[in-house]
Amino acid sequence: MSVAEVDDSVEKAGLRSRILQVAGHPLNIVYGGKTTGPIILFLHGYPDSSRVWYEQMQALGDEYRVVSFDLRGVGGSGPPRAGRDYHIESLLPDIDAVLREIGGEEAKAHLVGHDWGSTIGWSFVCHPVFRERVLSWTSMSGPHLGIWMRWIFEGLRSLRPRRVLSVLGQLLKSSYVLFLLAFPLPEIAWTVFGVAGWRAILRIAGVPRQDPMLQESRSKVLSMALRPMSLYRRNVLRPPQAPPKQSITVPTLLIISSGDAFVSEASFDNLHEYVCDLTVHRIGGTHWAQRSHPEIIAEQIRGFCTRHTENSPG
């Protein structure tokens, strides 16, 4: 994928981009909005890019500095040296580096994550150092893997029909993960089906037919799909440990989409045991709700961030 291609999509959205070197690899950061004031940092998932957040960045740029970045190996961000560099703990310094680049050494931000961006974000807000940089946390369609695994095991061990059925329902939704773990079958599938297969997945999961995000090039799609599969291979079987109960002190907004094809509402049933300040908002959206319901998601983020900007110290 060419730099010109990256810049073209960014400029059309009224945003800017630049390359930030982090631990020897380049990260493509996209930013805009106000030049001073509170920051909202957006994290994308799989298989997509920072572009998934452009509508929300545009909508919120009148009040906030808005920033996102392509995860390692995606779009304009260089690939890591090894697959193990996709372990969640290895990715947290990237978030910290982007925040420092945009806001300075002492900067804090409202953090927003979707899919794997949410799963990574949970570990960021649990981290004893990094969590001090987060004013609020908005999570969409991506659980903390350790908490999620505990929910699965406790549900199965309970032998209560309703809990067991909830777990089995989520495992069915997550069954695609087995395919992504089966090297080299998914590599072959992505190479053969490419853009058409990627568009089909996003359309099935609720991205509107006319969404401009669906017009990505083959090179961009393969950058989003191939190397980042290591997120599954490095983390699903070796997830982060669940944090102690009531240890997540960052104010948290959980947005649940009733039409999510991959993550069930029941997956978050135990979240209140770990989060001290939890707000839950349900919408009739899809897995990619920021694309199917962009205005609703922007306003939910705006309201939550505004509340916790006004209530933040200093």
C-alpha cells in the first residue's frame, strides 16, 4: 500500500497523518480536531484499520483532539519483527507512545476501543502504570480475554442450564477463531478471496453496502487481514490473567450491540465484578456499530467523555 493511498483516504476525511517510530517500527497515526484540550484516542480491531473510526473522529473533532493509529502491520504501520510481538502486553507501549506524541509526556486521554482494539484497551486500563493516563474508557464488542475466559469456565462449571447455554452460544459465535488458528488455511483463504471475502464478512456483520470503507484496495485488505491474525494466535490460547475483582477504577462505558454477530451480551455478565464504575448502554446495532450507527456511537462517546472531562482532576 502506498503512502499516497493512505494520505488520500485521510485527507478526504478532513484528517491528517504522520509516521511515528516506536521501538524500531513505524506506526501510522491519524489525527485531527482541536489543537489543544482533551484527547480521545481510538483503537481499531480485526480486520480493519483506523479508518473504521473516521466518522466519529470527524463528529467529535469540534470539542476534542482526536487520534487513532493503525495497529502493527496494518496500512501504513510497519509489521513487527516476529509474531510474538502481537502479544497484548507488547502492544500496550504503542498506545502510550501515540498518546505522548499527541499530548506530551503527562497527557491523559479518553480511550475508545472496538473488537481487538477493545480487547487490547482492557489490558491498558488494567495496567498499573498506563491506567493513570486514561480519563475514561469506552468498550465496544471486545472483552478482556482473561475475564472472558473466566466467564466461560465458571459458566460451564456451574451446570446451570441458562449459564451453560449462554456460554455455548458465545462459543458458537466465536467458532471462526478455530479457522484463524489453523495455519496456513486462513492465509490461503485471504489470498484467494481477498477484497471480495473481506467485504462479505463486513457486510454480514452489518457494515452498510454503500460504506466508503468497503472500497479499500487489495493491498490494504491483506495488510489488515494477514499479519494481524497473530492477535488470535498469540493471545487466545495464552490470554492475559483476569485482574483482581473491583480493581478496574477507570470510568467505563460498555456499548452493547444487540445484533453483534460475534460477541454476545452475556459475555459481559461478570464485568460488574471487576469494574468499579460501569455504565452499560445497549443499542440495536451490529458488530461494526460505528459504521452502521455512526451518529449514535459518536453521541454516546461524546456524552461519556464530556462527563468525565468535567469530573477529572485539574
